[in-house]
Amino acid sequence: MRLKAPRIEPVDMDRLDEEQKAAIERFLNVPDDKVGGGKVLNIFRTLLHAPKALAGFLAWGNYVLSRRNALPPREREMVILRTGWLCRSGYEFAQHTRIGKNCGLTDEEIARIKAGPDAEGWTPLESAMLRSADELVANHHVSDATWSALAELGDKGRMDLVFTVGQYTQVSMILNSFGVQVEEGENLDPDLDLR
């Protein structure tokens, strides 16, 4: 977390206008085992200040987090966590640590994600996926060597990897700049508490 308090306060759920209600309606009946655990997360409550933007944001984000994304859920979460780590987004890393564990990541693997693509224990493909996140965040480009190492993913998988890093770079910028605070009871990685 970079800020001790939000720059933009989350919208009070008891004071929604009709446009905000329509934008957030899909979250009001979410099962507890899904993203947010049945409640409207601070990121969405913050983005409700711009309900039309939230609708577009959700449409793209839903693609990235869906089965339409060619990356298997565990590997997708590895890439998301690495992106959140590189962007120094405490909120993002906290949310996707929980989601990543639900997708099969272990505490040890999450610690290795922080260490990066050269940490021992990654397969060559996993290392290339993490390296691609590093390259995209730093240079906005995947090198030829890394692109070749990702060949097993195929063209659609490589595209979805770039889409995923791009989405979560944007999400991290939003969270960091708007000062979205972690959810009550959520654990913030102490290495990402920059307040």
C-alpha cells in the first residue's frame, strides 16, 4: 500500500443512484466462494464513482479471469501476482494471494513469485511466464527469447498472457493512485506496505 487513506472514498452502498445500482447489480448476489466473497470490494465501490467506466472495466476483467483466457487458473494467478508485486500494489497482491491459493498456489510458490523468474523450482515455462511479466512491466515488450520460451502456450496463450499483465498493470495503477485500501480482515504483505 502506498497511501494510508483513500484519495477517492469508496461509494456508500446505502446511497447508490440508479446508474450505480445497475453497474454493481451483478455483485449483489455473488456466492461467498467467488471473488469478493459475496461483498462488493473496495476497488469496485471506488470505481462506482464512474459507473460507465466500471462496466467496461468489468467486461474486460471478466474475460481475463474467465475460462476464455487460455492460461490455466494457477498460471494466470502466477502472472497476476508477479505483476502486482512488480507494480508494488499491496491491495492487488493481497486479493490475488487468496485467489491464487484457491487456484492451487502454495505459500512457498507465492514467496517464489516475489523472488521472480530465476528462483529455483520453476519449470522452464513458468519461469518464462514470470519473465514475460517482468519484461512487460519494465519495457512494455516481451523479448524474442522469452516469446520463444512461451511457444508451448501457442499464439492465443501468449496473447492472453500479455492481456493479463496489461489488465493487472492497469488495475495496480488504479489501486495505487486512488488509494484503494485492503478489505477489512485482509492480510497486507509487509513487503508491500509502503505507507
